[in-house]
Amino acid sequence: MKRLWFFPHILIIFFLLLTATNCKKKKEDEEYKPRDRKEQYLQHEKDSIFNFLRTHTYIVDYEQNIHFSEAAPGQTRLIDVVDSIIVPDTAYEGLDYTVYYLKLNQGSGDTITTCDIILYSYTLWDITGKQYVYKDHQHPEWMTVYLSNVKGVQMIGLRPVIDKLNTGIYHENNDGTVSFSDFGNAVVFLPSGLAQFENSISIGNDDYIPAYTPLIVQLHALYVNTDLDEDHVPNVLEDINGNGNPYDDNTDKEKEDEYNLGNRPNFNDPDDDGDFLPTKDEDPNGNGDPTDDDTDGDGVPDYLDADTH
Ligand SMILES: [Ca+2]
Ligand SMILES: [Ca+2]
Ligand SMILES: [Ca+2]
Ligand SMILES: [Ca+2]
């Protein structure tokens, strides 16, 4: 009898535990569901970015770093000097962001395209003006402009601004260090939808920049690698379809698959047509430019033409 009394209670307890677990899981799922992108920008971030620009002024120090402070009456406010561009959201059709940016210097070095890889230093703030990261010229980092990764986070809102800059002039100093002068220098005010959005950004020492906060990014464009695979064809010309994305052009994909070589997009492939003659050597006229050699006259340069080598 005792067992019969006990048995249903075990079932009830089991059922309650199962329900509790399900409720907890459901709550966790709800907690981790990213916010609505349009609502986040229009109701929470658009005004906070505009207010920062409206209430703050700036100075630029001798190392070309910007410093923000609240604007006193009569002082130049950021909103009076910034430019803006419209950048569409990548995930939410019909959502357009206004990206404000301040170009502090054009730069007098090489032009930069979205297909290039740049050496850059940077500073990161949130939209309250709290500074989180500062990388000086002695600790620069590399990024492919198309991906615009900073601190492991794709900040695609930076892409169209970097695309407008030139690099600096490179100097080797007597003490073995290098320095850069007259580099491209811009500050970008980024909605989180064009940066980290629902992810926080780890900055080391258990500190992080929170999710769902607009960012301010200052970027010094120091140096550019315009021919990643050193095949004498500039990165921008390896973007065959001309859409600004160097990753979706791979002329010899079929050959790479056939020989199990792994897929390499043209900008990172020293043999673009897979005919086993390096692109830089498909240069019969010997002028150092493989793009102007078309031996069989079919309109396809030899380095992209597996029939000609
Ligand atoms: Ca190349
Ligand atoms: Ca390839
Ligand atoms: Ca190539
Ligand atoms: Ca060829």
C-alpha cells in the first residue's frame, strides 16, 4: 500500500521538475533572442548618436588622436562638422542607417579599396564617450577592408569610410622603429547594427563593451597591402565581378576542386587559372603587368585563361 501511495508522487515530482526545466529553457531562449534590429536602431540608438554629436565638441592632439568633451555655448559641435552616408542593414531589408563620420585627414599615401588589406591603429568608445581600447602606431593591426573586423567583430559600417581614405607615408627610423605621417584619419559613429549588435566585445581583463550600444571608432589608416598574393595583379583588379567583394571571385574553382587544392579566391591565389603557371609569369610582353597579355586574342588575359600559358 505504501508503495502505491508513493509511486504517483514520484511521477508528479518528475513532471514538476520537467516542467520547471522546460520553463527555464524557454526563458533562456527568450533571453537570447536578439532584439529587433529596426526597433533597436530607430527607438534606442539613432537619437543617442545624434545627441552625442549635438552636445559634444572635440580636439585633436599631436598624435592625431581625437578627444571629446561637452560643447560650451559657441563652440563647434560635432554635428556641425560631420558628414554622413546611408548604409543598408545586411540582415533587415528596408532598414537604412545614417552613419556619421568625421574625416580628420585624407592621407597622402596610397588609395585604399574594399579589396585591400590595411595596417591600422584605432581607438574605441561607446556612445557615452567612455573609452575602451586604444591601439597606438607601435601596435597596429591588419584587416581586410571588405570584412572590416576590429577586435574580432565585423564592423561593416567602417567599410565605406575606410574606402574614402588614403594611407600615410612610411618612415624607418634610425632606432629601428617605424613611423607614419600624413595618414588617413577618420572617426566613425556606428550604430550597433553595423557592428557588434547582440554580442558584447571582449577587450581583455574580463572587461567588455556591451551589446546594443553604438560605438565610436577612430581609425588611422597607416599602410596598405594592394597585392596580397604578390602576383603583380592588384587586389582591386582581382575582383573580377567588380562588386567590391574580393572573396567571391575564384576563376579556377573547378580545377581546385578537381585536384583537391582547397578554394582560394583570386586575390589570394598566385595561380588564378589553375594552369600551374604562376600568374606573375603569365606576362609574355614582360612589362610586369599580367593583365595586358592575351596570347590567343580571345579577350581573356593569359593569367585567367587556362588554355594559354
Ligand atoms: Ca594579386
Ligand atoms: Ca582560385
Ligand atoms: Ca591572384
Ligand atoms: Ca593561363
